[in-house]
Amino acid sequence: MALASQLNPWAPKVLSIVRIVAGLAFMVHGLGKHFGFPDLGMVFDPGSPPWIAGWVELIGGALIALGLLTRIAAFLSSGTMAVAYFMVHAPQTFFPATNGGEAALLYCFLFFYFVFAGPGPWSVDAKIGKA
């Protein structure tokens, strides 16, 4: 039996798992920026770009983890990470491994994928028929 035929039935469930983990990890960035847990070692001024990004991370991450309004939350989160990458990281140097922008770049493209792939079967969107 071909490996693909054994793995393909699991793809939608694994999509849900990846979405949940990515959403929760993204949400932690917002928690740190706005509530100090975990301590990021920085304080952000209200209205500043990192402060605004923190709300997108917190709310967008929660929505993505729940699979609620997934495509919209993923689109906004992807765009926020693209802006973060090009405003903060790319001006330092071209290479993400040396400019500290790997997480922003990966979140940007992972969330962009969720815009097209949807939330998977284990999501609020799937339960209410909006996937």
C-alpha cells in the first residue's frame, strides 16, 4: 500500500492540529506584550506598532486556535507579520536567520496558507458550517 494513501486521510486532522498549535503559540506573543506573561523583557507604548501587533497576536491567535473566523483572522495575522518582518527585521539584513525575523516570516506564510486551506475539521467554523 502506498504511503500517500495511508497518510492522506489524516491531512485534514493534521491541518487542525497545526492550526491549533500555531494559534496558541501566536497568542502567547500577544499575552506577553499586553499582560506581561510570559515576560518579554520589553514594555510597549499604547498605540505603538508592537502594541497594535500584540492585539492582533492575542485576538487573532485565539480565533485561529479556536478555528473561529479562521480565514479572516489568518489573513489579518499574516499581513501583520509581513509588516513586522519588513519594518523590523528586513532592514537589518536580508537573511531571516540573522535578522531575527524567522518567526515573523514563518507565521506570515503559515497563516497565509490557512487563508486558503481553511481551519480543518476540528474547528468552530466547521461546526457552524462556515469553513
